[in-house]
Amino acid sequence: MYTIRKFLKNMVSTNLSFEEKREQMVKTHLIARDIIDNEVLRAMAKVPRHEFLSADLWDRAYDDTPLPIEEMQTISQPYMVAYMIQALSIKKGDRILEVGTGSGYQTALLAEIHEKVYTAEIRKQLAHKALAKLEKLGYGDRVKLRIADGSVGYEGEAPFDGIIVAAATFDIPEQLIEQLAEKGKIVIPIGGTDVQTLVRATKVNGRLMEEELFKCMFVPLVRKGPENN
Ligand code: SAH
């Protein structure tokens, strides 16, 4: 018989093993590769990725793989998220913009590191869910979320020292370039629907210096107004 005692015991051991699994993930998928930024590693070891997934995917939450969330979107692969945040070359007090909140996982990691994170999500339902989760986990005060097309940036809060775009596009949207501070960095997947190149661009004397990092696969960046559903 499945007693309350057993149920509670399972809950406790599940929680412990999530922490252990996160530690394992940090060691085997991040440190063993090229993630060296201590702030990024600290955040990755702390933020509960499973909380951003439906319960049927919890056993895979700390695998280094993207997973489905609602509305045919995906939560990014842990290594990719860590890499993108590290690629911004974090400094204390930086102003950060994220385009494509999705589940809110990357937003939580950014909020672990930065006091103010601005994020835009075009899908209303995802945005509401992400915000509720971020508030539940204690990141509510640090995150400003706008339900909007983030390809036009986050008007009124620019310039940003770092911009992370979590959806793919053929070129870097003009407004994002405008809203990037001098010496600021944008990390963005550039290319078609099958495969893209992760690009880091740094603003130097008002112009973008681009570096190609590696091949990647993201959902497409939608270019339109917010949904009304
Ligand atoms: N890093 C996120 C992954 C999000 S997937 C996570 O770990 O959960 C990309 C997200 O970008 C999707 O939720 C999609 O709805 C959103 N998106 C696509 N185009 C957008 C746009 N123009 N503005 C804002 N969000 C957009």
C-alpha cells in the first residue's frame, strides 16, 4: 500500500536527488567542457530546472538536452544556456535583456546573477506561467517581464550591456543593435529553421564586431505584435 509515510519519503529523496543531479550536471556537462565562470556555475547549481518543466519530464530535467514546454516551444539545453550567459562576459550591475522568456529557466539563471533582468515573451500563456514560476521561486523583484515582440527590444529601459536572444532569426534586429550599450554584447542564433550559428556581437565605436561561436538549433523568432489570446 502507498502510505503517506512512503509518499513523504519519496518527496524528500526526490528533492535531494534533484540537488545531486544538478551538481552532477554542472560537473559533467559544464565544468568538463568550457564553462568556467563561477557565477554561471553557481547559478546553474542552484536554479531548479525541473520546476520549469511538467512533472512527467522531471526525470530528464538534469540531462543536457532541450525539452518540450507548452505551445510547441522548448526549454533550452543547460550547456547552451550556461554558454550564452557566460558569453556575455558578466559584470556586476550589468543591465540585461532576454528575448524569448519561454519557461523562464534562463531568466531565473540571469536573475541569480543580476539584480535587474528585462525579458520579453511573445506568447501570452507562456509569459504568465513563467512569471508565476519566477515569483514562486523568489525572482519576482529582479525580473521585469513584458508580453511583447522582443525583436523590437525593451523600449524605455535601454541601453543594455548584454542581450540574449533565445530564438533564431536571419539577421540581428535593428532595434536590438540600437538598444545595445557601447561595449555591450548580444548573443543570438542566426540562420534558418533547421540549423543556425550562435553569434556573439560586441558594440565597438557604435559598430558591431561579430564572432561565430558554434552551430545550434533554436525555435524561430516571431516577428509580429503580441498575441491577444
Ligand atoms: N531560454 C528559454 C527558451 C525559450 S524558447 C527557456 O529556457 O525556457 C524561445 C521562446 O522565444 C519561446 O517561448 C517563444 O515564444 C519566444 N519568442 C519567439 N519569438 C519571440 C519574439 N519576437 N519576442 C519574444 N519572444 C519570442
